Amino acid sequence: GLNSDIAKGAVIIGMNMKGEEVRGTAYDDYAKDITVLKMTYNTSEDQATWVMCRVGGLQVDDQVTTGCLNSNEKIKIDGVDYDFEYDYLTDNNNGRTLQKFSTSVDAKMISCNPGCPFADAQMFVDYYGRSDYADDWVLSAFDNKETDFTLGNADFSQLTLIGRTEAIKKGTAYMNVFMYVIREFEDAVIDCRTECDLDVCNDAPVHAWDEGVAFYTGSEEGEIGDNKSADGYFLHQLADKRCANFNTCDENGLAQVNSELLKLFNQGQKQLLAGECGAARTTLKEMTPWMYVPLIQGTIRYAYKVQRENAMEKERAEGTVFAASILPRIHNVNATHAATIYDNMKIFFATTSFAA
């Protein structure tokens, strides 16, 4: 066990399979004599090599293990050497998952204190009748069954694997991740107001704000996100795709949504660094409606494709997901309009009226 107590963030040093140094930090506070602890690997700002131990829930071909700790070597914690045991293929886990973005909605967006409930999250919980609505959506699609919602149910047993695949992929990106993006920005403003004295602490709110930008963008957009290779899976890429359909791209061929959001992202970051918490809250209120735009565009696009182009199951399922990602916000304003959209976009809807 440990020779002494160690604090969260304590430096841990070991070696990888090549005999190279690996550094990380203690995941939590740990008491003397404890025999099991978690370590977080250090990351770099180089996107290609940000962390060289990536195992978690990845498929074997996607795993990277060259930077994983070698259990045949000792680790050093607070200057003390320790022998340790672990299996680098099963014990290197991803601490944060896309699923947890949904299953943590209640704890991090509804019941938390201070600052909760967050307005957008509350709209979705009120509409769907459960805080883990996005997780239930994805798991129900995997399990080929109907969701368990108060409103907006989707019966995935009516779809083949083609449609359920779209429900899973886009539900993960546009339901699980989307709300967590907003959560990170909300958390940044709360940190600014309640936890940090400008003289000693401005890292926490800025860190949370940066995470919001990261989850909006994703890791596949490249360093400048110029859409040249059309990579990406999250909202940033969706906005770039939909702008071409709706003539809302800027002069560089990028979504005006992304151009405006980048300005606001940078503006909010500067405000938080300066301790201007109220101004950052105002900036967040400007940002949130912009983030719904590509989801609304997606709903309109697939309503058109279904009615006017006789779209098949894949496109119908995509339209259903896009509608699910905006229905709670619309319902919050006008329940009748939300019901109209749901009736026209639900799974295997009999008819779709684009005009409706």
C-alpha cells in the first residue's frame, strides 16, 4: 500500500514498454495504505500524439499502447518507488464516455448546486420525462425496442439495422454530446461566479469553457477546421454540411454559424480570464441559439427529402433524430407546434408534410 497520503494531482512517473518515461497524476485523494488507485495520463497539445495510451472501449485496431505504463517497471509517487500490478489492455479505461454525458445530466445539469437546473437541460428533461433521455434513445436503438419517454417516443423495432445505425450515431452526437456542450459553458460561468477569486483562480472557468469548445468541435476537424477534408462528427461539422444546403456559408465556404460561434467562444474566454462573469453569461445566452441552428436545418432538410424525394429508411431515421434534438426546445415555446413536427417526423410516419 501507499507509504503516506497522496493528494489528487500528485505526480506519478513510470516507464512504457520502450523504456521511456511516462507521466501522469493521481486521479483522486488517496489515503495511506490504500492498495488501489487511479492515474490520469498526462496529455500534450499535439493533436496527433495527445496521449499515447488509448485503450478504453476502443476496437483493437484503434488502440494505442506505446505510451501505457509497463507493470514490469516501478512507478514513483511523491518521490517514493512502488511495485504495481495491472493489465495494460484491460485496466487502462476511458474515464469519460459519451454515454456518461447523458447519464450524468441529473447530477451535473438538474440537481447540482449552485446554478442548476440549467434551462436547456430542464426543457429536455421536462419533455422526455427522464434525465438520461439520450442514453435511453441510443440503448433502445441498440436493443431494437421503443424508448420510455413521456413525450417523443421512438419505436426502433420498426427499423432495420440501417435505420437504427443512424439513430445510434446521430443520437450520440446530437443528443448525448450536444447538451453536454451547453453544460460545459454553463459550468464555466458558475465557476467564475462562485469558486474562483480572480487573484488566485481563473483556470477552472476557462478550462470548462475550452472543454465546451472542444466538445462542440470534436477531434477530427483539424487544427483550423477549414472543412477541406470534410472530417468531423459533431456540431461543427454538421453546421458546415448544412450551410451548403441552406446557403448559409460564409465567403470561405464555412458555416456562418461556426464563424459567429468562434467569435463568441473567444469573447467568452477573454471575459472569463478577466473575471467578467456577468458578461460571460450574456455571451453564453447569445451562443446557445446558434448551436441549435444546424439541428433545425437538419430537421428541415430531411423533412424535405422524405416528402419530395421519396427518401428511404436511412434518411427517414436521420430526420427522426434531428427532430428529437430540437423538439423539447420547441415544445417549451409551443406544444402544438412541437406535436406537429413530431407527428411528421417520428419513426415510419405515414406521411410527412414538409410545409407543416
